[in-house]
Amino acid sequence: MAKNVAFYGGHSIYTLGPASDAAVFFRCVAHALAGQRSGPHTALITDRLYRRYLRQDELEPASQEMQLIGETFSARRARDVDWHDIGVSVRETILPLKSETLAEVFAAYFLSFEKAKNSAIAFFEAFKRYNPVRIVFADLPDFALDKRRPLEDYDRNDRSPFWLQRMM
């Protein structure tokens, strides 16, 4: 059974679906932006969010990066993607692969990211404590473990993201 992942920020969790689908999102980002010398800079998304967490001062720049990714995805037809080659698990995916554009396939990701970012900001404003935006497992008991994982563990992680290490 596939493990579900989510964007988590502030006090809220926004489920994305199977971890394998989230991995496909990041592969699509890398594929869509490959070869674009003057394309959007997306390190906050493709490294910080993917592998670690977003620091408070990274929220707005990461949001801008996510918007640039969305714009790039809007210009890409979903039917031009070889979903099997990029790693979609046909048995597990909940992605709407028959959508017109990549932006439509991953619309929930863009919306959930903004909600998690806004939740992190609201949590800080209310409690003067920053609870960073990151990707976690969405289901118990894995969410409880991820929620308590020290940020130092993320900072030291130079391997694949925690949510991919225990994906299956």
C-alpha cells in the first residue's frame, strides 16, 4: 500500500496523495526546466522543499518559484509526457493524467503549497513560532513521527528525502 504525503506548514496538513505521485511532480519540474538556461531558478523547491523544509525567509521566494513552475507547466501538454517513463505508478496514482496541461495535472500541488505557506505565516503571527513548510507523511502513525522529527535531522540530510526513504 502506498504511503500518502502532504505539505505541512503552521498548523495544517494538505494531503497530496501517494509519495510516488509527489516524486513524479519533482521529476516533472526537473524535466520541464531542463535545458532552460534563462528559465526560472527553482532551488528552493527542488532542493529545500524536496529534501528538507523551507525557512521562514524562504517562503515568499519559494512561492514565487512555485508560480514560475506553474507558468512553465501551463505551457506543457500533459499528453506529451511519457508518464510510465517518468515513474507514474498506474495502480497507485491519483493524478488526473488526462488533463490538458501539466499545470492542471498538478493543480492540487500548487494550491496545497500556497495553503501550507499561508498556514505557516498565520501560525507565526498567532503564536510567534515558525512551524516550517515541509513534505511529511500524511497518515498516522507516520505523520506523528514526521511532525516530531527535529529540523536538525532535515538539515543533516544529504540523501533522498525522508518521505522517499520510507515511501513503500
